[in-house]
Amino acid sequence: MRAFIHCYEVNIIKSKLIVLYILNILDISFTLLLLRTGLYKEINIFMIQVVHSTKGSFLLKIVVPAIILFYLYIRIKRASKTQLKISNTIINITVFFYLVINILHILWVLLIPVTQLVFKIS
């Protein structure tokens, strides 16, 4: 795992971009699921207005990132060694950030039954 994190070869960075994209899709899926319970609210100031529209949410969190990540991959294929190292670091930080967010989402999903019992919500 350590080798994967530190490796900045183009094919490894491509794998990290795919992981990032999947985590992004999971983020919006969990977010919409949790919002539908009525027990949670969006705290991302950029997404507060968008999450009220499922189509808008998926467009912003699935289509736009796909285009951006594809463009980034095309640019990375032509990057210098220094640029690859910097890109790898930024991508690793972003993947870590999304991992934390998704772990929190999973914890919140697991807590839904407990929350419903405490607040007597059905």
C-alpha cells in the first residue's frame, strides 16, 4: 500500500483518479440517502442548493468530475517527473479526504436506526 501511495507513474496515478471518482460517486450517493432521512443536512456550502435536485447533484458530482478527471489524466500523460510528483501528492490528499468523508457517511448510515430510536422517528 505504501508503494502505491508513493508511486507517481502515470498508470498508478490513473488508478488513483479512478478511485477518487468512485469515492466521489459514493459521496453524493450517501449524501442524498442521508438527506432523505430528514435527520441530516448538507454542510458543504457549495452543495447546499444543489442537493435539493437529484439530477443537479448527479450532474455536478458525476458528469463534471468525470470530465475534469479525464482532462487531468490527459495532462498527466504529458507531465514531467516533477509535475507527476506534485500531482500524485495532491491526488493522494484528495483521495484521503474523500475516504474520510465516506467513512463518516457509513458511520452516519449505521447510526440511522439508533437516531430514529432516540428521537422516536419512523
